[in-house]
Amino acid sequence: MGAGGRMTATNGKQEGKESPVQRAPYTKPPFTLSQIKKAIPPHCFQRSLVQSFSYVVYDLILVSLFYYIASNYFLLLSYPLPYLAWPVYWIFQGCVLTGVWVIAHECGHHAFSDYQWVDDTVGLILHSALLVPYFSWKYSHRRHHSNTGSLERDEVFVPKTKSKTSWFAKYLNNPPGRALTLLVTLTLGWPLYLTFNVSGRPYDRFACHFDPHGPIYSDRERIQIYISDSGIFTAIYVLYRVAMAKGVAWLVCIYGVPLLIVNGFLVLITYLQHTHPALPHYDSSEWDWLRGALATADRDYGVLNKVFHNITDTHVAHHLFSTMPHYHAMEATKAIKPILGEYYQFDGTPFYKAMWREAKECLYVEPDEGSPAKGVFWYRNKI
């Protein structure tokens, strides 16, 4: 991390020498959460039902427009134009639907409106349409926010220590292996996490987001997991009926490929927000909520920052105040930077370069040898 909390390129070569990582601070911050909140204009915490719905309407208009163009005009194109038009549709539709996914995520944080029932209704509909179990993920994601940076209790992208890395990890520590790992992670990572808890925190028995009686959920949450499952079954039934009417190939082109792009982006966004050689992780001897919340990074996705409703470049503020609506997050981020100072993390590396770099540099975590802070763990790249 450089001056002002800007992260440096990590472990890159500079004039033939290794460029060391400027690590983020890991000691107890000289400010409190209350002091951070006081730096933010009060209106940033106000949720507007009309304004929130305006983003839903805007995104769904774009989704409908892209769908209308693809379903009515692509068949009229002469060869080879359809082979160019479909990938453009997939990318545009996938990116806008990622924005829809983000709004549903905001509903799960009660950041959409002042009415919990409105948030849950909108979130359930939008997430179910994208095959996401709304309440199931809402509760596990809430625990991620409560335990960010904790090696024992965080819920997602929990790094392993060297002793717990897989036996085959060393065979994947090369360019072809990294490419294969990233391909599997971006295409299958989301459904594998939901179904088998892959990359999630370890539980004492099988954990699955679709299991109301699994270890992820408490007794009072189980009924809502059933509601989430009902939403998924309803969406799958609708997709089945569409496939019977229009054909599987049509459904894959119109819905399936954009959904893969949505899943890939949400995995990538989460991965890059919590994976960087400059970011610390903590065991129970060092972890506290504020240091954990600060152990995350804002990233720059260019024009996609707006398409994704700034979930990419305001993530630090989101972890500090998760009920803040996204349309105030940029203003809040600017307000808290002077307070956070070196504790604010930002890396402007293009996301496609950062993805490859982090896959190379962030293989497992270990504390520094001889350091008195035995409970502070840093990423390593040598297996």
C-alpha cells in the first residue's frame, strides 16, 4: 500500500529485483467506528424507496431492451453477423444483470428502503430470478460482514495456511494451472460455494445453502431458507417451461450465458475485494471487527463501476456501514478517506490484470517468522 492507502503492484520485478509489498497497517486503528461515521454527511445514511426503485427500473429496462433486440433481430442477421452479435449481447446483458444482482444484495443488507418487508420481497424476486437463494445467502453473507478477515469465522474466500493447502496446489502453481484454476473458479465457483461450501469456512458437518437444517443456519432462520428454496424451485420451473416452449439452445443463449457472466463477475468482485498481498488476515488472538472490516480493498473496474452500482470501488465503506444505499457510497468513501488514512485500501490495477496477479501471489497465508504478532497472517506465493 502506498501513500494515501493506494496499494502498490505486488511482488513484481523492478530493475531486476523483487519489489516488496507495502503492507496495510494491522495494528489497532487510532480512530473508532463512531469517528468514521461522524465524518460522513448524515444524508448518506438515508434510504429512499423511490430512488432505490429507480435503479431497479432502469436496469430492468436495459435487460428488456437487450432481450427484445436479441430475440427479434438476431435471427434476421446474415452470416457471420450472429456470431458477433451474440457475444456482444451476452456481455452487455451479463453486466447489467450483475447490477441487478447487486441491488438484490443491497436488499439483503436492508439498504434498499426503510421497510424490511419491501427489501426482502424485492431481494427474493430479483435473486431467485438469478438462481440465488436470497435468504440463505443473506444470512451467510451477514456473518461474512460480522467476521471479515477472521481465519476461523469468515464465511467466504477464507485463505488456507500452508499446512492446509491441497496436495495438488503445487502442480497448479504455473501459468496453465492458474488459468485452469481461474476458469473453474469463475464458471463453477458460485454454484460450488452455494451447494458444497467450496471456499467457505469449515463446519463440523456438510454445509449447503439450500439445506434449511444445515450448520450455517440457526433454528429461527430455517423457515426463510425454505422460502429461498421455494423461490429457486419456482424459477427453475419457469425456466423449464420456457425451454419446452422455445428450446434449450434458445434458453442457453438468452439466459444461460449471461447468467454465467453474472456468476463469474460476482465471484471475481468478491475475490479481489478480499484477496491482495497487502491485506492481513487474523486468527482469534488478534482479530477484532474494525480491523477485519478494514482488511478489504476498493478496486477499479472502469465504466463497470457504475454498471455494478459502485460495489467495486466503495467496498471499504460498505463493510463499515452495510445499510448505506449504494447511491451515497461514493460520497461516503470520499468523506472517510482522510480519517482512515493508511488504513484505506485501494488498488487501481485493471481487474483482469489484478485477477491474474492475485492468483499468482496469494496462494496461502502465514504469520511472519519472528514477528511478535503471531495472529496476523499474510499471503505467500511459494509452495
